[in-house]
Amino acid sequence: MNTVGLVYHPEYLKHDTGAGHPERPQRLETMVKHLLGTPLWKNLLHLQPEPAPIAWIHAVHPETYVSMIRQRCVAGEQVLDSGDTHVCPASYDVALLAAGGVLLGVEHVLSGKAGSVFCAGRPPGHHAETSTVMGFCLFNNVAVGTRYAQKKHGIGRVAIVDWDVHHGNGTQEVFYEDDSVFYISLHQFPLWPGTGAKNERGRGKGEGFTLNCPMEPGSGEKEYLEAFQTEILPALDKFRPELLMISAGFDAHRDDPLANINLSEGSFGTMTKLLREVAERHCDGRIVSVLEGGYHLNALAKSVEVHLSALME
């Protein structure tokens, strides 16, 4: 059985986004409660992170941006952008802990202590651009983890597959001119944030290292698997990643309130198995999966269970 790590910390619940906000602590509370009732729980390698050192945050985000978030959270501001990124005084520290969870996941996978790791942190990250707070996201956790793998461990080629229903504009922006990171996204289109068109392929030496697979509203597993077979898997085999990262949003589930894609929890298991096969071909099975969206509590919990089961098989 493949050793699978689960990164979690109860401090993640202290990021209080206020009543009615979809990215709420109950997402993780429900997920953990559900997993505790499954046979999976005792077979997971349970990992508790520490806050990411600021130097690793600065590998993606400039000091002025990081200081702005810290100062505004401490000052008690409740919204950091044009309307949807809600915070509380603890949010800066929790965001450091979320990024630290991904660093811990990368460390365990690259040291061989785990075959793969799922990082169940919040706030999420893939909408955070280099210097812009967006879409519930403060720091781009998967981007910070990618730079850590490259700069600390000497990993040359990292692939990031983002199946969150919303396009990961932040991750795309961070790596848009970088040929060492291959960013792949499947997302409903058109949908917020409005990026992720087919013709967005990278720039400069990064041209061809961004692959967007926009999915029409109402798409389901058939359309997603067709994108995998015809575009994503051949592209990954050509790139030959040394580490595979997943931006694992589960809001493409048919029950999710924020979009109109018709995946089931089983669909996430199928996609996970396909990516495991890629990882086994090219990078000794090394996968670090990072929670992004997923706002129907029960659908999220069940989808995470299926995702973890597929990583563990």
C-alpha cells in the first residue's frame, strides 16, 4: 500500500471568514469528521505543519505584498480585495500555516517518507497572484511549494494539474513565463475569474507550458476524461515531470453551489488514478495534492475520501 500523508492542523479553523461565506471552517470540520469514520483514517500518515518561513513566501510574493496582508489582518480589516476575500486578525498566521503545510508535504514526498501527500489547509491559494489578493486566497500555496521543491531540493520540472472548477489565474500568472513549471487547468468557462481561455499558453520561454482546458457549463466526467486522454496525459508524458502537484478543488462536483459542472466524487477518484499513473511513469509516484475549493460540505468530504483512497491504492 502506498503511504499517503494527510496534512492538517486545527489552527486552520481560526481563519474566520464570517457568516454566510462559502470558504468557511466547516469545510474542514466536516471533512475530518467524515474521514474519522472511514477505514482510511488509521492508514494515513498524519502530519501537522508549522508556519512557512517568510523566505519561502517571498520566493513567490514580494515583501510589500506579504507585509500588506499582515498589517491589514492585524488591524482588523475584514475584506482584503473587492469583496470576496474575507479575513480576521488570525488569517495572516493561518495563511502561513497553510503554506507551511504544503512545504511539509513536499518535504515528505521528496524525502521518500510518503509516496504522496494531501494538504488539507485553508485559506486556499490558486487565485493569489504575485501581488494580488483574490478569490478567498492570500498566498499561493501550490506555487510556494513548487518553488520550495525547486530551490531547496533541486527539482527541475514540476507539473501542476488544477481541476478546481474556477481557473487558477494566480498560479498561471506566477509561472506564465517559466518553462520549468507546466501549469494545466480544467475549469468551467466562462466563469469567474474570467481567465483560462484556450489561447492562454504562456509567454516567452514559458510559451507552451500553460495548458488550459476550458469546460462548458454542464460538462461531466465524459468531457473531463476526454480532455485527459487527448490533451493532458500526452502533454504530461512529453514534459516528464519530476514532481506532480495537484490543485485539488472539489467544486466541480455536481452538488457544489458555485458552479455548473457535473462531476461525482468517483470522477475525482478516476482523475487521481490517471495522474498517479503519470507520476509512476516519470517521478517515482511523487504527488503533492493541495486543497483549493469545494463548498458543498458533504460532497467535499466524500470527494476527499475518494481522492485519498485513489492515492493510497
